[in-house]
Amino acid sequence: MDQFIEAIASLAARAGIDKDQARAAVAAPKERDRADLSLPCFRWAKALGKAPNQIAEDVAAAFEPDGLLASVEAVGPFVNVKLDRGAFTKFALDAIDENYGKSEEGVGATVVIDYGSPNIAKPLLFHHLRSAVIGQALCNVHRWAGYKVVGINFLGDLGTAFGKLMVGIEKWGEPTTVAEYNRIYVNASNFCKENEGAMDAARAWAKRLEEGDETALRHWTNARKLSLAEFDTVYEWLGIKHDVVDGEKQYLDAGHAVVVELLNEGTAKESDGGIVIELSKKLKAFLIRKNDGASLYQTRDLAAARDRMERYDFAKMLYVVDIAQEFYFNQLFAALAKMGHAWADRCKHVKFGQVLVDGSRAKTREGGGTTLESVLQEGVRRARAIIEEKNPEIEGKEAIAKSVGTAAVIYCDLGFPTTKNIDFKWDEILRFDGRTGPYLQYVHASACGILRKGGGVTKFDASLLAGEHEWNLVRRLAEFPDSVQRACRDCEPSHVSNFLYDLAREFRSYHTAGSRDASLRVIVDDDALKAARLGLVDGVRQTLKIGLTLLGIDPLERM
RNA sequence: GACCCCGUAGCUCAGCCGGAUAGAGCGGUUGAUUCCUAAUCAACAGGUCGCAGGUUCGAGUCCUGCCGGGGUCGCCA
């Protein structure tokens, strides 16, 4: 693509336009019939002292056939360019291999991504999916862009809740599943509410845990180990793999040390018995020690951020967390800046929308909410039913059902901008047709099917791909690398999923055109043409496969 | 009260650095199965891009104000 834009910029330069500006201004028009690429000439009118229409004329007049551009025409103030389709197609398809879309953009830089981050001793609920799936996709696209990525699962393994939990464990015994932990916590929580003595005991347990009491530590270790094992089965199901598992508890001492340090240097001060960092009128004060002397989540987060900087020297650190915590992260980053860390501006809160039930925030405390596992199981159940209906003879049904059901769920999170809320309705979340994960899998499987039937890819002559449908597909294929870069730049995986959907739809349209007009089929009698079309199908297959993998969706070859 | 997100077709949403005639899916209507698998495709119907100003040659896109929905605002995480 670059060399074609460069060719247009050169023409513009000969008409007196700054080449860099011209390069940046070249764009594909929305109406794709109009031109392949176009250059609007308004902005140089003043500098050149000429009407935009005249500038466009001048640019068009500079054109000489060069093997890259087929025609250059002034249409009003726009220069409309048609590319040499043969040349472009050859470049575009040659670029596609198993590394298509990779770039060197991030080489030498490390990006730390904090995602998943559930609380232990509680089951993973549907809304936990968002951080995990979005975070994993961001890890994948950043790796594809050349970054070194450190994906961290930062467990909520500390806090006042654990005091209550231990009251429950002492009363009702040691649980053996996360569900039991949760039930005991809920019961203990109610018990403490009605019973001031129990509340005191909970506080005492929390303190004992912080101080390293042996019994408290044993309970804590059990809960953590068991939780992690259960989380891992769900993570594995979803293709989520963290590089590092950290927890808040490990930053307890470092957190206290930070508070002391900030007090000594005067960055923090006493307020109502606690310790705060005064930020600004907008961001207010940031509490880092409670009036009972205990640290808070934010204290540990400050210590963790600092530790990660020391460990990884990151160029970017992303926190993939619910939008409800936006204010908190603004405070956290401002606090880091106030502590003198110039790297505070490398931290970014990747915020995602909430899971709503009937338009309002889902109540997840007190044991409510739908577990992630039950959503995945329901997805698989529905996928299984569809397979029985559509393709009952296929081998490996169970694995395919699992993969398709999961794809439907994952697409809910990655098919739309992260900040959108999700309204929890089973029929919305588990859709299998239209703009969905299973549709993308279907199109990929269909491309694989054509290649199987057609005998695979051989050397081919790209210039034979001269049809209108083919041209649309080729142009679309060439946009993939850009979608990956934009996903990285904006921390927005839906740039990739949108691209994949457009490509998939274009491809289905291309393929089904053959049902109406036999000359448009992929598998035709003319061997050279067939080879070229199979080459194109393989480009689509390859691109879909890479894109789906970046999103964490399994690219099935049959379904 | 302050701040943040959202407002585009009946519903759910795309729309990239501002560019020419606003696009999908679902739902509705009508067709299509002698290349892969109809989990599909083609076509039709459906729009005051919340409202009002502003910047600009040009605004769904940027700025200001307002309206509506959701969210957040030191002793939870």
C-alpha cells in the first residue's frame, strides 16, 4: 500500500504540495466505486494561491503511467486515483503469510498489561470475562506489533473481606471449592452484620493475616491455591494465559514503606486519622492509610506500579478495569506523578463498560450474578444443538461445540468498543448468526473447505484476479495490518473484529456470487484462473486465521 | 454539586487523522441451495446522526451550552 500512496504524494509534490502532507491526506473514499484512493486538495488553496479545483487539475496533469497507478483524474477539488489492479493485487497477496500484519512498531519496548485480576475465594462471574478477554486480546495484538508483553493477573487476595471469611471458616469449616468459599463468605458477612462481636473478630482476623499469623496464613494459602486452580480451568477454556500472577498481599510491606516515605518527604499528610496525598481540586485527596493504620488497595497499587517499573521498565502499562473505576485510576496516576515518577504518564486505564441487567448495573455483591462458567456451558449447549441440526455427521462434535459456544461469548466483548455496556440477555450474548464469533469461524471454515476441494494453493498469476468482486476483496485484505496497529494504538480490539467481519462478509459475497454465475466460481475449468482464485481464498483464510487468533477465537477448519 | 461514559434505522451497534451520496446485524417483506457447510447470500422497506449554537471550504466526527440514560466522587476492592 505504501508505495501506491508514495506515488500519489510524488504527483502532488510536482504540483507544489508538501509531500509529507500529501502522504497523510491520501485516503480511501467511503464510496468505493468512486476511486481506490483520493486526495482532497482544499487545504493547500491558501498556500498555493489557487482554487482547490485547479490544484486537483495540476496534480492530475502530472500523472504519467508508472505501473502503479492506472488513472488519475481531477473531480472537482478531489484527485481520484485508480490503482493498477494487477500490481496492487500482486503486492497485497505477496504480503500475506503466517506473519501477516506483524510489525516492528514496538520492538525494544515492553508493555505491562494488568488484566483479569479477580478476587480469590469468589467465583468468576460473567463480568470478569470482560477484563480477561479484552486484556488477552491486547496482549496478543501488542505482541503482534513487536512489543514485549508482560500480562499480569493481579489477584485481590487481601482486604477486610478476608477477616469475615475467616470468621466463617472457623465457624463452618474449611471449604473445598470456590463456591463453598463464596457461600461461607456470604453467610459470614450476614452474621457479622447482625453481630457486633463477630465483626470485631473479623477485624482481628484481618489484622492477624496482615501480621503473618500462622492460622490466618494457612486459611489464606488454601483459599488462594484453590481459587487459582479453579480460575485456571476457566482461563484455559478461554485461551487466557497470564505471564505473571501477583497479588496484593505481596505488596503489604512495600505499601507501608511507601506511606512512611511519603510522610517523611511531605508528599502525604495526616487527615482525619488517616494518611492522604492531596492531589487537586478535581481529583481531591487520595487516601493511602486508614485511620486504624491498615493499608488500602491503593497503597498496594502504588507499590505495585513502582515495582513493575523496576522489574520491567515498561513503555506502557495498561490496567484493564471496569469504567466505574475511572476516577480511581485518575487519582492513582496523579499520585504517582506527585511522587515524582515521570513515567506516570505511561500508565493507562483501559476502561470497559459494565454488564447491565435490565439497564442497570448488575448486583454482584452478596453472591449474586451469573457465573462465567454457567455462561460458557450454556453457550456450548446451544452450539451443540445447532451442530446436531446443521451438521450432525461431523467428527469431533464436542470440541467444536465448545469452540463455537466460546467464540460467541468472546465476541460479545471484542465485537464492540470496550466502553460499551453489555446488557445481559442470554439470547443476545449467545448468538450464532449475523455479526458474531461463530459467523467468523464459519467463514474461515468455508474458506478451508474451498481450499480442500480445490486442491490447495500453487503458484499463481495474481493479475488474473481482475474481477470487481476480487478487487473488493483484495483491497479489504490489504487493510488488515492497519487494523492491528489501530487496535494497539487505541487499546481497542474491536478494530480487528470489525475488520474481520467486513472481510468475512465480503468473502461470503464473493463466494456465493458463483452460485448465480458459474464463471465467477473459485473452482473453474481454467487451471490458471482456478489457481489464482485459490490463492486469493488462501489469503482470506490466512488473514482470518491470524485475526481470530489475535482475538482469542479458535479458527476452526470444519464446523 | 463536581467529574466521566453513552445518545446514529423499530432494537443492538459500525463509521479510522474532519472529506464527496450515512453503513451493518437482528426483526419485517421477497427471492436464491449443479464450487465450501443456508451458522449463508441477493434485494426491498426503514434516518431531522438527542437539541441549539460555534469553528471550518467541508461536521455523525472538533468546541461550548442544554436535554435524556448510565456511572463515579478518602477509611471496600
